[in-house]
Amino acid sequence: MLYFKEDDIRRLLPMKVCVGLMRDTFAALRAGTAQSQPRRRLVTPQGSVLHAMAGSIGNYFGTKIYGTHVKHGANFFFHLFDANTAKPLALMEANWLGQIRTGAASGYATDLLAIPGPATIGIIGSGFQARSQLEATLAVRRVKRVKVFSRSAEKRDKFAAETSKAFEIEVAAVESAEEAVRSADVVVTATWSKEPVLEAAWVEPHAHVNAMGSNQADRRELPKELLDRATLIAADSIEQAKIESGDLILAWSPEQWNTPKLVNLQDVTGPRPDGITIFKSNGLGVEDVAAAAYVYEQALKEAIPGQPVEDRYRARH
């Protein structure tokens, strides 16, 4: 069994490639040749949380298990198996795996649902997920302007400086969430907020919104008024959204979930609808499987003749 460290994942899984993997993954879900098991959580008396999510696609299946503590951070691992034999193939450190595939899923949704042509991007949040969301958007759209806001002026300034240099574009730190959202063709929310971080009136009538910060039932980034304005709301999984998407759970009664504007992303085909579109990202286990399988296969391809691939990818401390 191979062991992959975070640096291996970053080297072997480019964002643009991962956007294509997500396109293939949602096509497989649509065709019924992939499956995803919603995340489950176990909370300990000490405040630690164990999270587990699984999926299968093609010749692979696997599960991501990670532990989190509000004061001590998170530790992510992914286990990849051969679907034909149940043989364990790889264990991966999975912080970057999750970050890249989360951004890539939004990149795929943006390619489907954002207006074509050069885009202005407005980002609320300045953490590592916000950076991946920007990188994924750049993989599918030419960009005119990027605006970023977070509550910490120091953090948003640092984000703007680092991403401007890394992606060779102009990223401007702005003074308010409203300034970030107004005039944006693509809006990204990537925060830890429990309450909405924007107002519906700020969102342009043609904009696409990627809401990915909340995957807990008691947290939301979007106001109900924005859901009401939207023409289409695509969830990566409605089944999973009913468990953990606070953006929808806190806004809607059980009857409102039957609205035709709410669809699974896998079922979005054809031309982009007019009006505001929303991608509600929670993160799926099958996304991790697809990304991990690609990493595993790339490692096999770069194996050095005469040297077992296990010698290169083994537990290294």
C-alpha cells in the first residue's frame, strides 16, 4: 500500500486537471456509475469531532476520515481501495486533496452556470479555501477583476498580495462585503460564518454564487432572500444538503425543498438559465475518490524502472 504526503498531492493533482475530474465525476453520478455516501459526524465529550464520508467511482472506492477540534485544528486522511478486490491501495494525507477537489467542484459548477466571457469575481473570505476557489475559477474563466473582503484587513491584504503574485492577476482587497459583491459576475463565499455574509440586493441579476463555507446545519452564508431571487440552486447532493446545508435548512420549511429550482449538480445540462444561479457545495466523498484515484494512477505512471513504487511512496517521518 502506498502512502502519500501533502506535498505529493499538491504535485500530482493540478487544479485544472481536477476540474476535469469533477466534470467526469458528476457525469458518472448522472449515469449511475458512481455513488457517494453522506458525511457522518461523531462528537466526543472533549469537543473533538470525527468526520467520515465515502464514495465509489470506476475501479475505486474509499473513505475520508478526519478529526477536528475548534482549538486544535484538523487532521485529514483518505483511504483508497480497489473496487474489484477490496485491496487497500493507498493512504493519503488529505488536507490538500480536499482543498483542491472542493475548489475544482466549484470550478465545474462555475463553468456550467456562470455567464460566458471575462468575469469579475467577488470573494468573501480569505482563507485557504478562498484561494482554491479563485484558482478553480481562473481555470474555467478569463478574469477582468478580482475583489476580496474579509473581516481582518491584514488577512485580506495578505490574500490579495499573495494571489496577485501567484496567479499573475490583479486582486484587490476591498473595505466591505458589499463592495466585493456588487458588479461581480461570480461571487464566492468561503467563511466560517453562522449568519449570512451578504445581502440579496447586492447580487447582480445575472451573477453566479458559489457558497462553500458552511456544511453544518446551524451555519449559513446566504440569506433566504437570495434563495428566493435565484433561478436555479444546484447542490452537489440534495440528500447531503438535507443533513448539513444550513444555507437551505435554516431558510426553508420541509415543503419548500420540493421547489423545482433546487436540483442536483449532476442533473444540470443544457444552456445556462437566465437570472441568479447558486452552487451549494458541501463536499462529496466520491469527489475525494476521483481525485485520490488520479493521484494514485499518476504515481504508478512515474514509477522508476527497477525501483518498486512503494519505495518512493511509503510512510516517511
